[in-house]
Amino acid sequence: MTMTRLRLDLAYDGGGFFGWARQPKLRTVQGTIEDALHKVLRVPVDDPDEPLRLTVAGRTDTGVHASHQVAHLDVSPEVLARCQGHMDVPVCEALARRLKAVLPADIVMHRVSVAPDGFDARFSALERTYVYRVADRSSEVDPRLRGCVLRVDEALDVDVMNKAASMTIGLHDFGSFATPNPGGTTIREVKTAYWRRVPAAPLVPEGLAMGEAYRTPSLESGLLVFTIVADAFARNMVRSLVGSCVKVGSGRKSLDWFAGKMAEPVREGSSGPIAPQGLTLEHIAYPPDDQLASRAEAIRAVRTLP
């Protein structure tokens, strides 16, 4: 049977989900979207010819958010056409509209499109960008951000944390900070990793403000933000790196301790993951269409260090 591969671009608030991956009797992002697909496409959940299973670019853990996630779905043209009905729009737009009508408020479907030849949401990706937001003792905590920012009751040294983060750049075995999948590896290539404090800035640009009384600060002013970009991430890798950087930034651990963890990739409790709510998957990058298939083939190979 000829199938059409669709690309789904979406976002979600992970606070109400037990991660991305479908799990029996638990609310997950994948399970919620797949249930919605079965409903709008009128496909029984046990149909072996139309499983409607999503493949995702990055499987997020319980409580982790995504402002830009990508998944793909294989569906037959005949089933896909069911969602069009009387709507005078392309079939992908019709599916996107119907999904938006039935999905819960903590999932947003940005767009649905026909994927180019060779596209694989997971294996074709060039890189993923995660951001972790922290409010330390130097930050003014905005309670509206409690679901996506971690509160730390310590003053953190950003310069020291950046020295630790710089050690992660390049191809390394992150076995001290991650758990491999069965048959997999914790070797990853980090392209950039850095901390910065968001400058205090007014919500209304300088020239447009109506005097000092209206200098409402931007929502993220003063937060500490960790940005990391890599070809892929192993399980718990980002949260463990953040937790270790925070320990270094607070003075509870030294830079030598962090360097030792990078040099000897052994998993143990002191470099475990920090709380999930501060973490957001922000971006997935893909190569040009004519390189999608070759990228997917290359990335399936198990990585090794030189």
C-alpha cells in the first residue's frame, strides 16, 4: 500500500504529561495526538493497516516542554482524504484544523505538511536546541513562569558555569550525564553550550514607552538561561548537565569535579538530572531536501570516539 508521509510541527506544555512516548494508562503527548488522529481520520485504534504511529525528533521526558517539536506520520491517501469533508482547503490544512479542534489546550499543532522524500523526523535531523531557564537568588521570580522556570535559592556564578559548559562542546562520551538506550551509546557531539543572564529590558521598546511609569519589564528579564545545541541527546543528558553546572555555579562542586565527570564517563548520583520544568525543546534543524535520506542513513550508525 502506498503511504503518504506527513510532517507535523507542534508545541506543548509538558507539565501535564508523562513525557512524549505512549505509555499504557498514562497521559502522554504521543498518546494524546495519536488518539486525536484516530478520531478525526475515523480509523479504529486496532487497525493493523493504519496504525497512525508518530515518529518524533526528540522524545521529551515527563514534565519537559517543547516550543518546536517535529514528528512524522505515515498514512494512506484514502484515509487522509477523510478529513477534508466539505472544507475547501488542501488536505493537510484540513487535518491541521481538525486536530486543533480536538487537541487539548496544552498541545498546539502549528502545521501539517507532506514530508519531502527521504524525510525522517528523528534520523534526518541535523541538530536539536534545548533551553533551560533558572531563576536564582539574583532573579525576580515571576509566578506566572513557575511551570517553565526552575527556582533555585542560591546565587549562581554565570562565569564559572560557562567554564563548565565549554567543556561539553565537541564529540564526547556523556556517560556521566546520560543513560544509553538498549544497544545505543552516550557519545554525542555538542555544537554549542552556554549560560547567559537575560538583560533587564522593558516590554515596550525605548522610544515607544510613555514615561518611566510604563517600563513594564520583559517576562524573562533577569533569568539565567542555558542553551545547548547538539546533533542528538541521550536520555537525561541536558538536565544532568544543567544540574551539574548549577552545583558548580553555587560552589557546591568544583570545575575540577566537572572536568573529571567529562573525562571519566561513569554514571552515578552526584551528576543526576535536575527537575524537568525548566527545560524546553526549542528547535529542530534539518538539511536541504536532497540530503534528508543520506543524513538519516548516516545517523543510524552507532557512534564511536576517534
